Amino acid sequence: MAENAATVADIAKLFNKIKCIISDVEGTTTSLAFVRNTLKSYFLDNLHEHLTKNWDDSELQDILLKTKFETDSSDSISNIEDACSFIIRLSDTEPITYSFRQLQARIWSEGYSSGELKGHLFPDVVPAFKRWSQDGKRIFLYSSGLELSQKLLFTNSIAGNVLEIISGCFDTTVGSKYEPNSYDMILKKLECQPGEVIFFSDSIKEVKAASKAGVIAVIMDREGNLPLDQSAKDMFPVVSSFEAMIEHGFYFEY
Ligand SMILES: [Mg+2]
């Protein structure tokens, strides 16, 4: 796995200046397979039953109507079968809309409650985040998954309820992860200067956007992620785990 040791070591030297650590979720704290296979399958497998059980729920109807509006669709959602077909069709299209994500969160919430879903976290995530919290850093998540979905994952993770190590979650209500403005917005909310925040993500587009906003950005190249372009590796430091950051000295020495 690629690791640009020299550059990571340079970043590690900035540890004392860092106030907040922001992490992407899919491909960074959590495997792509969990999001793209486990969560997606659970959603599709339980969609029909969820619609059937909750068809008269006004919140569900509101989500379906908004999803139709956001996707500018002419599909019928007037009965359970039509709504189900509409949502299944959308599940393979990008970008996923905010209301669609609300529907996903409703269904995942049931899976997490029943224990059928357990949020995947790579084994180094909780130890590293705990260590950095003890060092006085605040840890945040920034994902295109809703704040609610992020909280569900960390509350019901394979490592137990670890939500307390997270100071807050950002989702696309602050803007797209590909836009530097979104990181400006986050910096404002955190009341931090750009050099006081570090962002980890497996996405070169996200890392570029964060970097344009002046945020220190590191690429996470997890096992099971899509291969990185050489140009991405040349541009940004790359680590294969948060543990690797600690190995390079990214911690407070007492
Ligand atoms: Mg990602």
C-alpha cells in the first residue's frame, strides 16, 4: 500500500497546530464494501416492507414527494409498487438526492436498531480518534451520507457505541464535498483557521477541494479502495491508516 513517508512526516510535524481533525467516512473510516454492498443491499431488501408498513406516514410521503421533485421525475409514486420501482431505479443513479438519503437513513435506522446492521470501522479508527481526543483535538466527520446516517454508524458500530469520540458530523447541508466553499463553511463553523484543520479522505476530488480552502489534506488509501492515480499520489500525502499517521509522529508526546 502506498505511503508517502516524507510528506506524511512533514504533515505530522504540524500536529501541535492542529485543532480539528475531519474525516470522510466511506473509504476512510469505513470500507467501501460496507457502504456499497451491505448498506445498499439492506436498503433495497427492506424497501418494499418499509413502504408497506409506513405508507400512511406523512413524513414518508413527504420524502417520496421531495425525491420525485429533486430528481425532476415523471415516475408515479401513487401506490407502493410504483414508489418502490421508482426508488429502486434511482438507487443506481448519481448523484443521490438529500431526500433519497433521508429514506435510506429511515430504513438503515431499523437495521441498526434490530442489530442486523453493524457499522464497519477499520480497526485503527477508534484507537487513533481516542488518542487524538486525549491530545485535545476535536474529531469531526464529513460525509455525503446524512448526519443522521453517520451517527447511526458510529452509535451501532462493530466497535460498539463510539459516537462520543466524534465532536460533530457534517453532511452536504454545508455544501458538496467537491467544493472548496464547503470547507470554508466548515472552518467558519469550527472557528478555525485553515492551517488548524486536517482532512482525511480517499477521494482526490475532496482532498483537492479541502486543500484549495487551505485545509491540510491527506489521502486515505485503505485496503479495498479503488486504485489511486499516480498523479494523486504525487500531489498529496497518502496513508493507508490513521495508525500510520501516529507512526509518523502525528500525536502529542507527553
Ligand atoms: Mg470517501
